[in-house]
Amino acid sequence: MDDVKLVFKPRIGKNEVYFGGLGEADGPGHGHAVVDENGNLRHLRDAGFGDRKDLIIFDDGKGKM
């Protein structure tokens, strides 16, 4: 993994991390993590192609943006 893109959203209390995309961190096939303001992981999807639901590693239902 060469690139990671962090997007801070303090107004809504969530931060997003994009990784592993084709050509750039948030490019096609990227992975995605959502972390709340307390550092709790809310959603994690691995990088890859195919059915995105199959790539979800963890989701507590509170990480959707």
C-alpha cells in the first residue's frame, strides 16, 4: 500500500481513511475505514474488486456517511 488518504470530518464526528485504490488511495477498488472521534472503528472494507459487500470486514451500522 503506497497511498493513504485521510479525510477529517470533525463536524460530524467521523474520519475516513481510503487505501489501496488503483492509481491513488481512493481510486477504483479502494478500501475504506470510518473511525469516530473517540478512535472507534465503525466500518472497514478491504481493497479489491468484485462485490463490495463481500469485502466488508466490519460494520457496526454507525459508519455510513
